[in-house]
Amino acid sequence: SSRGTCCTAPQTKHTMMQVSESEQKYISDGVADGCRADGRDCLERRGLVIKCGVLDTANGSAIAKVGETHVLVGVKAEIATPTAQEPAKGIVSFKVECCPSASPEFEGRGGEDLNMELASVLQRTYVSSFDRTALCIIEGEQCWQVNIDAVVLESDGNLFDVISLAARAALANTRLPKIEVVEGSDGREIELSDDPLDSTPLSLAHVPVCVSLIMIGENFIVDGTQEEEVCMNARVTVSIDPEGNFCGVDKGGRRGVSPSKLGEMLQVARTIGSQVVSELDKKLAEDEKKRKSGVGAHETLFPWI
């Protein structure tokens, strides 16, 4: 690599990866010229590979790989008591854990801070967009609690987006046992079906994916690598649902983004997000057909470029 003074990204506490000043200049100049260090143009994404049904102990699971960023998501559903504030809605919980072995930035306090940042943004996004009324079993008494647990196994940037893709695939792979509410001697009781085929899928009608755009100089790119993220001035992560609606926007980085540039970034995020959801859902539907027919169930790998 080029020689020079090593710098770290100043905008986040957890970033520890070092990139020399000459390397940063090379990356920044390339973005300004429309050609990134790995040969992609500014709005070009890396290929995606997803494998569903990788955890037998979960209600749903998937692993997503984008470049050298690998994320595993497991979904576990359990019976819980709804909150007093929302007695007719189920509960959705999102947790993220970055393996210390995946990147130096995940070690110690830096990893804890990043876990909290990722989980906080994704928790807000999913709670606001998920159809939680469909998770209600008995109003005010019992509901489904859907726990989404993401583990970052390897990292080369763009964690928000890759986690959201793995989460959407895992939720598409999730099945809840069918429930029958019966009147018992002590009031209403629920009976769970133990037949794995007697189950219901979750509704993903409004579940979004994230599209992150990072500013490097006066230009922005999508699907940034870890080295590119060190060079960024700002990050804008936009959550887009299948209908192209905005479900949330999160701003990261030390510098601001002008209103005109932000508007441009939002429109790019909407275009990319709508395309991503459409392509991903098409592949997930094909995977579901195979699952129902028993051909290739839980072993479907598909690349998306």
C-alpha cells in the first residue's frame, strides 16, 4: 500500500481501521472521477449472495454476503405479553452483534458502540414498518414476540444494508406455528400446532431494506467498502419499503449534507431500494416454491448482481 501518515475516520467512536493519507487521496480522487478503487462506478453495488434456512433451531434464518461483508440473521418467535401501551400489537426486537474476529473495529468498547448504533437504527425502522397487529393473539393477554438477531461474521463495509437484506430474507423464511384459541376451565387458552407444515408466514408488505450512501468529498457512493467509509464525510442511510416509500432516514458522520444534495441522495436511494426489494423478493419467492415442493428446501443459494 502507499506510504503516508495513517489516519482514522473522525466521525465515529468505533472506527479503528487505519488508511494512510495517500490512500485516502487515491480513494477520494477516484470517486471524484467516477471510478472507485475496486473498479465500480459511484452507484454500482457489489454482488449479493443469500442462503436461507441455515439455522435449524430458529423459526427463520439467512446469511447474506456482499463482498467480504458476511451477516447471519436468525429469527426466533415466542409467546409474550403485549405492552400496556399497545395491547393489540405484537413485539419486534432487533439485536446486532459484531464478532470481534471480524474486524479490529469490533474489539472492546468500539464493538459495543457499533452494536448499539446498528441495533438502534434497525429497531426503530422495523418497529415502525412491521405489521405488528398481525402478531396479536389475544388482545391485552398474549402476542408473538419476534426476535431478530444479527451477527456480523466478516466486515468490509456497508453493514446497515447487508444486515437489512439478511433480515428481510430471514423474515421471509420465518414460519409461525398456527394457533387455535380455545375456551378452557381457566379462561381462554392457546394451542400451538406441532406440524411444521401447519404454519403461517410473516407479512413483509412494509418491511424495508436499507440503502446507505456515503459522501466522499462532494460526491456520494453506494455500498461503500470499509476503506471508503474511513474516507467519508457523512453517511445517509435510507429505509425503503417494497412500494418505494421512505420508512426512515439516519444521518451519520461529522459533516452536514446540503438540502439539495440530500434530496438527490434520497431519490437515488428510492430507485436503488425499490430495485433491490423487487429482485430480492423474486428470488425469495422462488426459494419458497422449492421449499414447499421439498426440492432444495433450506439450501437455496442465489447470486444477485
